[in-house]
Amino acid sequence: MNKPGILQRISALLGITPTAKDIAKQLRHPKGKLGEVVAKKMNESNEFLYDFTLDTMKLQNLNRIMEIGFGNGKFFDKIFSRASNLKISGIDYSELMVRSARLNNALAIEAGNLEICYSNSEALPFDSNTFDKIFSINVVYFWEKPNEILEEIYRVLKPGGLFYTSIRLKDSMINLPFTQFGFKLYDEASWKDQLLQSHFIFNEGATVLEPEFELNESKFRLESICMVAQKPL
């Protein structure tokens, strides 16, 4: 028997059938019971890309790291497992996700290795030249003012610091039913242009073909990229 698709599983859990527009809204800003369920499904669908991103980042001991848009914080343990004595900050503008991430990572927060911030990306609550590496996974689709956010990321990176953007490419995403509702899709060239406009040096782009999944009885296989940009020394 085929495994039910994402929407079917969400419907079974909630007893309602969310529309593609409902899902798009929750992917942008999770809230309420549907937001909790969507966050768990995001963990399932994003884990492969998360591992791919961390492989690309090649974390080093004592790195100061920030994640933008951490969801319910399930994968912070993956970051800590990649190197020693890391200091990690995470920001998200969903109050629900911030509460969930704090509960899911209470020990790391208590130990002083992790801080969780409720914040908008357009005004990052950190001093300039703070982070060695910053990353985001499947977040930039929702940035209404990407240049302003990239300027903030540039500001809080240390000179020589790296920003990793992992996205699913436009040609892969355009046929998914929810991406017509408020998603700004990018190909490699258009996101590279955004980075260059914000004075980053473009380093590389590693692509990967993700495992096949089912949605609304259709099967998809998405091509994704982790693009690496550097703040000049």
C-alpha cells in the first residue's frame, strides 16, 4: 500500500482538509494546531536538505552559528553534533515555533550553548560582526524585502563569514500546489543576483536531487541548492 501524501496525513490528524492556501500560510508563519502539525511535517520533508546543508557548511570547533527560521527546533542537535563548543543562535518570527523550540531544546539553552530569539529578520537582535556562519533552509521564499534582510545578515556576519542559503529551485517548486500563494521562487542565477546586490562574494553552489515524495496523489522529486556567499575580509 502506498504511503499517504502530506495533505492526506495532515487531514487525518486534524479531521479537516486544509487547502493549498492554508498550507502556504502555515509554511510562512505557523500558528495554532495546524501550525504544529505542519511544523512536524516540515521536519520530515526538510531533514534530507538539512543534512545536506550541514555537510556543505563543514562546521568547525568554536564556530558562532545562526539559523534563520528554525521551525520547532528539532534539528539543533544535528548542528551540535557536527563540531565542539559551538554557540548557536536561532531566530524565528512565529511565536508558536519559538515556544516549541525552547521546549525542545531546554537543556542546550540552560547550558548557555543555544539562544532562541523571537525576531523579524529585517532587524536582527545581534551586534555587528558576531557570527562565523549563518544559514537558512527554505525560508527566503517568504522574504518580502530580501535586500534589507541580506543587509542585516551581512552586518552581523564577521568579516570573512559565510552565509548559506538552501532552497528548492524554481523549476522544481513551481508545480507544487501551495507555491502559488505568497511564494517568491528563485533559480540559482536570480538568488545569486540578490546576494551580489547586497555586497556578498559568491563562493559556490552545491546542488542535490532530493528523495521522491507524494503530494495529492502525485509524485515529485525536487532539485535543491545550497548557495554559499561570503562577507569580504
